[in-house]
Amino acid sequence: MIEIENVHKSFGALQVLKGIDLTVQKGEVVSVIGGSGSGKSTLLTCINGLEPIDSGRIVVDGTEVHARDTDLNKLRRKIGIVFQQFNAFPHLTVLENVTLAPRKVKGMGRKEAEEIAVQQLSHVGLADKLDVYPSRLSGGQQQRMAIARALAMSPDYILFDEVT
């Protein structure tokens, strides 16, 4: 479960998050809708601990995200995120992009990581693009590669920073 309590976040004088309260139960799908610049992306990066908050609390599965003693790397293994810009490594193939985190973060062997990556890439319709570089993919294909990359980590939660 994700609990957000009275979260505030500013960038200089610009107050982006103004007392956000939200609870997401296991299995629940929640959409946050708002205009450009309204704080949707900021909220997601705060949930993942990529962006610090000014005040309030964010708790994921009983772990306070912004507490000093929180191991963010361990917590982020539970939380997948698909960004608006898909942040693929341009010098790596689709397969290499999807296997990178399981190998580096989870310590998986190459063979196991590739099996999972192929499964997830097949799931999103990219089984024929394993050896292609991201620049050769359409925007939709890049988005699906980013989804496969998030799924390859078997997260408990996935945050999507765009309608997907």
C-alpha cells in the first residue's frame, strides 16, 4: 500500500505539491489527472524517492520513503517507474536495456535476465526488436520497451508518468 499524507514540495518560490493526501490499496489502479505543470510527475518522483519532499510523509509497504534511515535502493526494487521520456540507454540494444537493471540491481545472471527480458518484450509486442537500438524504435515502441524494462524487475508497484 502507498500512503501519502500532507505532502508539500516546492521548487524555489513555486509550490508544486500543496498538502497532497492519497492512499492506494493493494491491487488498486489510480490515475492522477491534471494540466501540464500541475505536479503529477513530481508526485511520482517523490513516491519513488527520486525527489525529496519539503514536508509530509510518503509510506510504501510500511517504509517511510523520505526517512533518513530508509534504504532507497532496496525500496526502489519494489517500485517500477516509466518516465515520460523513456530514458533508454542509446548505446544499448532493446534487450540490453531491459536486462541491465535485473543484472546490476538484482545480481541476476545474464541468461536468467535475458529470459525474463524476452518474456516481457514479447508481452509488449517487441519480441522482434531485441537487437535493435532505441533510436530505431517508434515512440510507442520505446514506451513499450520502458514498460518491459519496469516489468522485468517484478516490482510490487509501477508508476506511469503518462497515459499508457
